Amino acid sequence: MKKSKAIMASIEIEKNDDGFLARIPGIQGAFAEGDTVEEAVFNCIDVAKMIFVYRKERNESISFNGVITPQKT
């Protein structure tokens, strides 16, 4: 069975002039804007995924708290 990781992260959200800004303090560069809170969070999660893929491709450490979970087949 292939293993995958679930990431638990706090997301900080603040209102700005154009809508909302969401960021994950534990991941450098993981922030995004959106017109709504939901859109900002969704965009921020996408950015975090891209950061993880980039780091994995470069064999860099993905130092973030995670839990190993079995992946459904």
C-alpha cells in the first residue's frame, strides 16, 4: 500500500483593500489573495502544494508537521 502524508496547518487570514490575504506561517512563501475568505484559502493551499512539489523535485527538505496515512487504491 502506498503511503501519503496529510498536513495539518494553521492558516492566517486578514482583510486587505482588494479582499482577503491567507498565509501559512509554517511554510515560507505560502500566501495568496482572494475576493472571499474561501477563495484566499483555496489559493493559498494551491500555492503550498506547488511549494511542496518544487521542494520534492529538488530533493529539498519538506520540514513541516505531517501524519502518514494510507492511500486508498
